[in-house]
Amino acid sequence: MEPIIRAILDSNLPEVRRLMASDAKAAWTKSESGRTPAQVAYASGNFPATAAILRSTPQCIDEIPTSPTELLEDLIRDFSQSTLCSEWNQNIEFDLWALVIEDPEYKRDYDRYLAVDRASLGDIGWIASWAEGWFHWPDSEDSPKFISMTDWEDHYQQKTKR
């Protein structure tokens, strides 16, 4: 099995990043089933690896069967699940955005997010830029809604009272 495929299947994100950075052809390696690393990562539900691969090799974008908005929602849900054991924790969109933009004025208890690495936050920010927006779960709705980046930034400013 190719090292990049093994790293994806083992959920070894640092190794995925290392291999992508050290070998320009890694993104085009095929698995035994003929899938590219981006396809393997997405199909296996490894959304952080999917984002890392796409960010390091944007030409792979056409390799995954989803839109940037769907991948962004998957990443936010994955982040909430992996850090808070909740599919969509209350205000996760604000907490995560504050981490992505490194907002020094956002007042929250960040101890729960200490294990989050800057590279993963950069990947999420890159996917949000590609999607041209962010997700927000309005109190009156039963699911998160995608809004434009301009609308999100306005909403974030209002919510954080600045």
C-alpha cells in the first residue's frame, strides 16, 4: 500500500501533510482500488485529510464528489465531534471561526481546543474561502445554514459585540 494511502487510512494527519509536502506526485498516487488520495480521504470520512490534500494540491478539487460548501459543513461537524464529542456543539461556528482567524478579542474557554493544530485551522479557512462563506445554525432552524462570507463576518461581529 502506498504511504500516502496508509497515512490517510490510519488518520495520521501529520504524515499526510509531510508526504504531500515532500512529494509533488503524492496527490496523484492511486490506491489499490484506483482512487486518488483525495478520493480515499473523502470516501473514508477523513475530512481533515481531504482538506489538507486539497489545500496542498488544489488541482485535486475535481477528484472529490462534493461541493466546497458540503466539505466545509463536514469539517465543522468533524471538528465539533473530535473536540467536543457533539455533532454540532452550540456556537461551534463562532468558536471555530475565532480560532481560524486568530481573533484575540473572542472570549471563550479555549482549553478544550488545545489539541487543534494551526495547519488544520488553516485548511478549514482555505476551504471556507473556496466555498465563499461559512455555516451558521440559527436558533430558529433545525439545521445549519450556509451564508456568504460577507453575511457571516457581519453576523460574527454582531454576535461577538464588536
